[in-house]
Amino acid sequence: MSAERFFWPLVLATLACAATTILASLLLHVFDRSNVVGLFLLTVVLVALRLGRAAGAWTALLSVASFDFFFVEPRFSFAVTDLQYLFTFVLILAVALVTGQLAAQLHLKARAATAGERHAVAVAQVARELSGALKVEQIGAICSGTIAPLFAARIALVLPDSKDELPSVHPEDFVDTSIAQWSYDRLQPAGRSTSTLPGALALYWPLKAPMSKRGVLVVQIDEAAHPSEPADHQLLDACCSLIALALERTHFVEVAQDTLVRMEGERLRSALLAAVSHDLKTPLTAIRGLAETLEQMTDLPVTERVGLSHAIRVQSESLHRLVTNLLDLARMQSEGARLNKEWNALCEVVGSALTRLSARLAAHDVQTQLPPDLPLIDLDAIAFERVLVNLLDNAVKYTPAGTRIVIGASVSDDTLHLFIEDDGPGLPGLDTEHLFEPFTRGVKESSISGVGLGLALCRAIVTAHDGTIQAQRLTPQGARFEIRLPVGAPPEIEHEALA
């Protein structure tokens, strides 16, 4: 305790005793001398409660001296003619000291309880905020915004790099990285208010988590505060433990996320190899066999030769669609969708998709239900044609010949509803949302070619157009894929004046 903090309570105790003496001299005109003693005892108790033990003991001594000097004959003298007053003085002094000490202890316990409650509330608040932190930057913000005001301090986090070494330079000017490295290596506090380098400007507290050390907390406390109090060190220690736990949690969250990414990558790689190995090999084998037939059998009739050429072209187109879907989906996942959006008539995009699949759609009853007053749609015609081609190709592959395929559209509430439905066997029993995930097929083991990328690519393209795509099961059978796109504000079409 500094001399200033010790001096001022004694001064206040002396003033309180002087005021009590003046008040007692006034009360002697009404009360007996023995009743005035209680007033001095009350002063001792109040001073001890407010100013502590030392001030209470000083007040007790001054009270006995004042009572003897001003109120006991001979007055204004410390001489005592009646020996019974000596016993009275000793008794008053003893009662005053005991009462003052008890009052001071009660005051200290009350302060300790209040400080404990304040610290508990502070620790609970810090723990609550740190429990929601998922990044190191968030933990640093909590240190500056929540923990620093508790100590009227500036706080900096010094964290190790991948080589478990602290940086040699820190952006905060009050951080000495050499002291921080010493505290980090030895897991001991250093700097101000410690036995190690007490002349430092800041306090360096290591962050020790259950699994490993996580860094150093640097605290530069304001000169008006008193950081050496044990309660403040206990609160700082508790906060550092919470910070270390939060840093360790974020570390393992990052490790878990990296592990999940690697696992997902391995799963996709395995699915890709399993699917592509079959679906690439099948058309390549067919193309090779057909080509060998054309090469070896030179005397084939024209009709058979044309049939073989047609089969080669169909297999080549199937292989081309597969490779294109693979490349497009990989590009969109890595770089994002790059669209060349223009105002297009939906009927033209649908007609282009039907033309590309005319040969495959020949065995199905294809119907279009496109109103003539559909507005222009702002979209990438080539990318959106890919969506329609994939949806129609799925309908052809999973429905028997002769079934009906309907393409229709309508507009409501500034939204274009485009649907493709069929009356085939319908969707499998799995969740329809699961169909749009990469490498997901309705039937895993099937003779139908495909690796499960078509619908995933459709969703990626539709989402890039700020739209949605959904799959529905029809009753009693059939499937429906519906695309919803915002209509926007299409430009006005200028009509040429008639001559």
C-alpha cells in the first residue's frame, strides 16, 4: 500500500474524531458524560467500516485521548485524578479497538464478496462471448472490446506461426516480442507486476490450453489502476485460460474442417473414378468395335454402313456430353459461373435444345406448351440450353419409348415457371434434393449411362441465374422438373413502321 493511500484515511479519521468531539461538547449540556462515550464508539465503528482497520484503531486512540482531554477533570489536561477513569479509558479503548476490528473485517468481507461477484460476472461474460468465437480474429476482437475494459488496459494477442515461433515484430507498439517469446517458451508470466523483468511496460501472460500452448496475452494496464492486487491477477488468469481454450477450439475446428474437405475430396474422387471408369469405357469400347467393323468389313451395304456411322456418332455425342459436364461443373466449382446474359426468347432456347436432341427424342411424344406472349428472359442462352438438354436427356434415358415428354412455361408474380415433365416410372424413393448433388444417380447400379453430374450442373447454372430448380413426383406416375427464374424488366421491342 502506498504512503498516499495510507495517509489520507488517517487524515479523514482525525477529522471525524474532531467533529465527534465538537458534537459531544454540545451534547454535554443535555446528557451525562457517560452517554457521550457511545458517540465516540459509534464514530470508531463507522470509520472502521469505511476506511479500514488502521483508520479504526487510530480513531479509537484519538477518541480516548479526546474524551480524556476535553471531558474528564481536570479538563484540557491528560492528568487523571480519579483512578476509576483509567479503567474507563482502558475499557473504552478495548471496546473501540475490538468493535473497529470487527467492523473492518466485515467491510473487507463485503468488499471481497463484491469483488468476487464482479469477477464471476466478468468471467461469465467473457466465457459467453468466447464460446461463440469461431475465428482468431473474433477472439482478438473480444480481447480488445470485452477483456481490456475490465482492467482499463490495452491488450494484444501474440500467436505462434506454423513453426511454433512468435513473430519478431508486432504491430502494437507496447509489445516486446523478446519478452513474449520468453514467457511463451517457459509458460511463466513476465513483465510488469512479476518477478521477471518487472520494469517492462506491459504484463506478459502465457496462454496454456489443455493440449498445447497457444500464445501470449500482453496487457498494458493504465497507471491509475492497481494490477498487483491478487484479485486482478486471478481474474486475468481466468480470462487467459478462457482465451487459450477458445484458441484451441478454433484450431481443432480448422483441423476438422480441413479433414472434412479432404474426406469429401476423396469421396468425390472415388465416386468420379468409379463412375467415369465405366461410363467412359463403355462408349469408347463401342466406338472402337464399330470402327473396327467398318475397317474390316469393306463390303458392307450402304444402309449398314450408315447405321454403324450413326451408332458411332451417338456414342461420340454421349461421350462428349459426359466430358463437357465434367469440365463445366469443375470450372463452376473452382471459378464460379461466368454468364454471358442477354435478353432471349424462351421459345428459341427450347427449340435449340430440342434440335440438338432430335435424334434421341424421336421415339418419344414431345409436346410444347409455351404461350406466345412469354416475355423475354435475361439469361445465357448457351448455358441455359445445356440445362434443358440435360433435363431432356434424363427424361429420354429413364422413360421407355413412346412415353410423353411435356415442356411448358407460364408467368406469375414476376416469375417465369418453366417445367419439363414425363409420364414415365417417376423418381426413385430417395430425397429429391439429393438428386442435385454431384455423382448422385437415381439408381446406383444401372445399365443406363451417366455419372450423376447432369442435375448438379443444372442447379449450378440455374442458381447463377438467380433462379431455383426443383424435382417433383407426379401421381400416379411420372416426374416433373420445374425451373423458376425472375422475369426482370425486358426492353421494349421497336416495331418498324409500315411503308
